[in-house]
Amino acid sequence: MPLSTAPTQQEAPARPVTATVNGQAQRLDVPAHTTALDWLRGQGLTGAKEGCAEGECGACSVLVARPDPAGGTRWTAINACLVPAAALDGQEVLTSEGLGTPDAFHPVQYEMAVRGGSQCGYCTPGFVCSMAAEYYRPGRVTAADRAGGDAELGEDGELGEDGELGENGFDLHALSGNLCRCTGYRPIRDAAYALGLPEEGDDLARRRTEPAPAPVSTRYATETGSYARATSLREAIDLLAEHRDAVLVAGSTDWAVEVNLRGARPPFVVGIDRVPELRELRIDADHIELGAALSLSEIEEGLAGRVPLLDQLFPQFASRLIRNAATIGGNLGTGSPIGDTPPVLLALESGVVLASAQGDREVPLSEYFTGYRESVRRPDELIRAVRIPLPLSPVTAFHKIAKRRFDDISSVAVGFALRVEDGIVTTARIGLGGVAATPIRATRTEAALEGRPFSREQVRAAAEVMRSEGTPMDDHRASAAYRSAMLGTALLRLHAEHLNREGNPA
């Protein structure tokens, strides 16, 4: 059904725009483009610092109170340098200063101090906030609790497949977005693994049992621009219709870089991060629907392993700090040819649900991108959801070629989804990123695989086809020749991994 286009109330609210910071209400009175980091530092809370202004170092990490699926609150670590200050309206924020005092350290601060986790100290408050988010993570249990007192530990007394889950249940990936140039990380890891569970009487632990702040409709205008938070899909569409030059912002992990490093000053920003209709996750008989404003961390938790290909993607997508804010709709909406989700979603044959005043329309992702950072989305539309058809192909892999294991941009990204029956490839879907002006499907390679044996000889032939897919270019991340080589290698690697899983020699 078409949405009503009745005008929405555009008058500024009578209440001031405020956020609760470390338990105290603070009024916002800064230019509209100001980041949460700059605003907090202007309040004298200088623990959070700017290191990179693009979400790669974690020195600006703070905690925000976000809804937990169980109905309570989850303390979530985010990059304050990427959040518009106005987006904190009505929300609760904790900085490192709010965790403890010089006379009464928070357990995280204490362990960092006594184990030598801080040297120059510049990055320490950010580490402390990210560590505190994991300290308070619901469901974090010790090895003894998990295994009835007899947990099998890996090398260095650690749990988990990659050896980065401590005996105390601390997932070290929670710190993957925090960088330190002094310590070598070992004392920071020691501090993380020394933490127990929150004690009785811990106010921040108790806060988790109460509901998170509800989203509020925000109107914030200054001489340099305006920010408006929509609290419904109708309101967001109406705002978009009234302001055709508006920038839609959810996690802001991409757009804020334009603001910080390139001086972008949009006249009108519409925050859609808390719109309920954009935050639904539904699993139906024939498809999975992921709301465009769900963060990647929320999707990962909500799916709980139902889409193995996405489970391979999540740990390689930037860092936990970024995934706590970045949205699946935003990653598609930017139209970047090197985004990590498009190759995977192309392999899954996903569709993009676009919403406007006329209602919804679904576009296959393979037909969504039309050019470099261009798409079929009209100015009056926004991405409402992504649909993944069911059933899923069982042979999947995500290969990301980058200079660092985590927290890096890909040179080449490949998503595979194949169905192999009795040794024959019945369907093949391959998504590629980093080898053309847009994310693309490797259609010629798919045709070279389908209907043929999934054998070493046939895969080698298809790999030669795959080397020629796209129009790779030379840039500072990789040469065109290297990108082409990686395409062919990815298919050979997929075949070897499949043979190993099936128990056959590669």
C-alpha cells in the first residue's frame, strides 16, 4: 500500500536537544556538522581523542546505551568521531571519565593500569571503553561456566577457534578497532583476560536490565546546516521529499569521513538509524529480510549462524567498533565498488527493497548498481531492506584480499555460493568487488561452472575465465594484474576448501 504523503510537523521542538553523558544531561549547542567527539571534548571530556577521524584507530571510542534483543540495554562501543552530535539527542553516553575515578578505578581501568596496558596513554581511554563494552556484554561467561568446570583451552590458555577468546569469556575481537603503537598489545590482552564478571551492585551492569532510551524526533538547525531524526518510515520519506538534497545517515561510518576529512557540509541531514520499519529482521519460508538500518553486529547476532556466508564476512568487515554502527543499507547506499557486503549479497542473489511514498519495489542487487557510486534508486526513495532468497546454496566462501587481516579495505573481495549435487555444479553465483566501477557478478565464470563436474580440471579452466572478469585497475592498493590473479586463485582456493570439507585430498 502507498504511504501517506501528509506533511509532517517541521517546527523545532520546544524541548532542547540534549544527551545524557555520564549521568548528566548536556545541552547541544554546536554547528550541525559537529561530531560527537568534538562536542564531548568541548564539554571537557578529553579522554576520547582524535587519532584518524575515520574510524580506524579507536582512540575516540565511547559507550552508548542501545536496545538489547531481550528488552534491556546493551552498552555498545562506537567511534565518536563518526557520529553526528545531534544524533545523540535523547540518548545515553558513557565516556572513559564516567567509568571510574582516580580514587575508585573501574575494573577495566584497574587491570589496564596494573598490567602495563598503558604507556603514552593516548589510546588508553578508547581501549578502556571498548573493553568495558565487552566486559558488560550479555552472555559473557567463563570457561568453567561454559564447560561445567572443565573447559579445554588452546595455546596460551585461550579458548575459541582462532585462539582469541579468553578463559574469562572475553572476545578479543572486541578490541580489533583499537590501535596502540606503544605496548605491543600483550599487556592489553593480559588486562582483558584478567577481567572477571561484573560484581553485585555494579550500577552499569544493573542498567542493562532497564530499557534503552527510546528514539526521539529531532530537529536541530544552525547556520551551517540542519539535522532531523525520523522516527518512522513515513516521516523519513516525507523529509526526503521536502529536502531533495538531503543526506540520509544511519551509522554514518562512511559519510562522516567526508565531513571530517573532506570538509563536506550538507545543508540537511536525515537520521534514519532508529526508524523501526528499517530495523526489522524477519525469517520467512522463502526469504530472509534484513532491515537497512540494522547494524552489522545486530544482524550477526539476530541471524545466529543461519547464513554461513555472512558469518564468514562479519569478522572481516572493518572492526567491531565499526560493525556496531555500520548498516547493511548504508554499505549498499554508498555504491562503493569495494564495499564488503555487495559481493556476498550478490552471491546470495539478494534483492534490494526500495521504499517511497508510492510503496515498496524490489530490485535484484545484480541490477541495482548502474555506475561508479550510482544506482537505480530514485531521489525520493530509500533502502528499506535487503532480501535473501531461501534455500541457501551450501558451498559458500568469502575471500577478502587486503593488506591487513582485520580493519582494512579490500583490494579484491569475492563471494561464492554454489550448489554441487553428485559432483556436478548445478548452480553457481559469484559476486566480485574491487575489479570494476561497481560490484559485479562473475557471470561468465558462473556459466563455465554450471552443469559441469566440480573437478580440479574444470575448476582450473573456470579459474582462467574468472581472471578476465571485470575491468580491474592499478591503484595504491593493488595492480590490475594482481587483482586478476587473485580472482583465479580464489576459485582454486574454494575448490581446495570444498575437497577438504568433504574429506577428500585437495
